[in-house]
Amino acid sequence: MSTFQGFPDGKVSFTRIPGPFFSELLPQIDHLGELKVTLYALWQLDRMGGDVRYLQERDFLTDDIFMKGMGPSLQEAQISLEEALALAVARGTFLQANVQQEQELCLYFLNTSRGRATVEAMQNGNWRPSDDPRVPVELAPERPSIYHLYEQNIGPMTPLLADTLQDAEDTYPAEWIEEAFRIAVEKNVRNWRYVEAILRRWHERGYDGRETRRDTEKSRRQYADWEAD
């Protein structure tokens, strides 16, 4: 059995879950697959944009991380998914609506007032899905926090530095922060001022992590210039 290493330090994303899920729905669910599908749908829908939010079976099927938890093989996972979706619909957690376009689409809405209104509008011919402009959402490992990156690549973090690191995490994209620490390790300049200088330069002149990593001596000279600013 694989073990969970714990939630990372620093900021992590949270998912809004309606209170009745815990007080009314959770005590009723006695099927692991149904529970997984329900929680995944709550997570997916919470991250989607737009007023009308729904899922299709492909939204589950195309998320490799989620599907690996539904069965030991792809075929078994697909069977488990279909069973779990049917249970969630039968329980009333999801509302299922079919619509005919180029092919028949099966849409799953959360059983909320908005979901019920949308399904009713579909049945009355007053709403149809567009060409699916929704932003794709899929499970992915959380990026390490800036505190974890600092302690992993530089050393123990002091209390005085915590606010500085938090400000940097609020200011710069996570991709930049990870890349800046990676550059510092490659250049063997393991201190925060170097990482911060890289981030500041990208902020002022544009992000180009690969170009910065390509030329070690140039990068060292730039670091000296940045610290002098």
C-alpha cells in the first residue's frame, strides 16, 4: 500500500464542499467508487468557470491520475466509473441530461438549484451546451511551496525570512519560483538573494528561464549586477 507523505507547507488550494454533503449525503454513500466520483466532481466543478457547470464522462476518463484510482486496469477503471456515475445519479447527487448534437451528449449536473434549473431549461428546449468552451481541469500534483523549496535547496528557514518568502510567493508565479531555485542549484549559488535577483530580473525584463540557465558565467555576472541595483 502506498502511503501519503502529508500536505505540503505553505499555501495549498482548497475546494468548497457544501455542508449538506457531510451531514446528509456522506452517511448514505456506501460505495467507494461513488464516493470518489462525487468528491472528484465537487473538485472539478469548483474550478470551472462559467455560470453553467457540468461534466461529461470524458472529463473523468481523460484524467489519468483520477482513473488510476478507479481500477487496476483501464478496462476495469472504465467499468467502475460507469457504475459509480450510475449510483450517483440514482442517489440524486448528479442530474443526468442527454442532448442531441452531432452525437448524443450525456451531461452530469450537480443537484443544486442552478443544476435543476438548467436541466429543466434543456428539457424545455431553452438551453443547449455550446462547443464546450470550458477550461479543462485535471488532477495534478500540487507545486511545492516556496518554504519547501527554500529548505530543500538552501537550508533551514529563519523566522525573519518567512515574511520575505511569503511576499515573493504572492508576487511571482509558482513556475518562476521553481525555475529560479533550479537555476540557483545548477549554478551552485544557494542563497535567497540570488533566487530573488533572478525573479526580480524576470519581473522587470520578462521571463526566460531556459535562456538564463544556458549561460553560467553570464548569469553569475548578472547576479552581481542585480545585487548592485
